[in-house]
Amino acid sequence: MTLIRKKIEILGTKGKKEINVLFDSGSSRSLIREDIAREISKMIEYPRPDKFRAINETIIEAKKSTPLAFDLNGCSLAHDFKVIDNLDEEAVIGADLMQLKKIKIDMEKEYIDTSQCEIYNRL
């Protein structure tokens, strides 16, 4: 698991906001705290909660998702984030987005490498 924090301006359907984002290769999904999601974007409710097991073994439920966009080192990204009530972080970029867009974390340089960033999603 690799972790880096970075301040990023996130764009939603209702506005934008600069927030602290945790890049976490150990998180299977990208997440955003509900209060932030509500402020900048419309949310979609799931017919039933999507459940995840956190690293401390607690169960986290995502009852909503929201589309968000941001730029990172010249790479323009758009992705659906799971909305989590009372998430410890403002947002988490997980392995789902990093693998899809070929984003790598360089721990030695504390740098997020987007040099191989995929502009288009693969189907």
C-alpha cells in the first residue's frame, strides 16, 4: 500500500472546491466525504448500499455516488466516486482510478506520476 496526500481542485456538477486528497493504492475504490460531495455535485442513490471492509476491519457503506473531474499534472480525469458519510479523509483516489488511467505513485520523490495517463477510458 502506497499513500501520498495532495491538494487538488475537484469539479462537480454544482461547483468546484480545493480539497486534500489521499492517493491510496491499497484502497480498491475512489471515495469522497458526503459533506464535500453534497456541496459540489449531485449524487445518485444506489438501490442498495455497496459495502467495503476498511483496513481496520470496519464495514463502510456507500449509499451514493457522484461524478467528479480534476486535473493532475497535465492529465484531465473524470470518475465516479463512492460517497461515504463521515470519511476520515476529504477524498481518496483508489486503485480503481489509478489502474484505469495508469497513474503511479513514486514514494521516493513523493510524486504522482501521470506520464502514462490514459486520456480515454478502455471499454
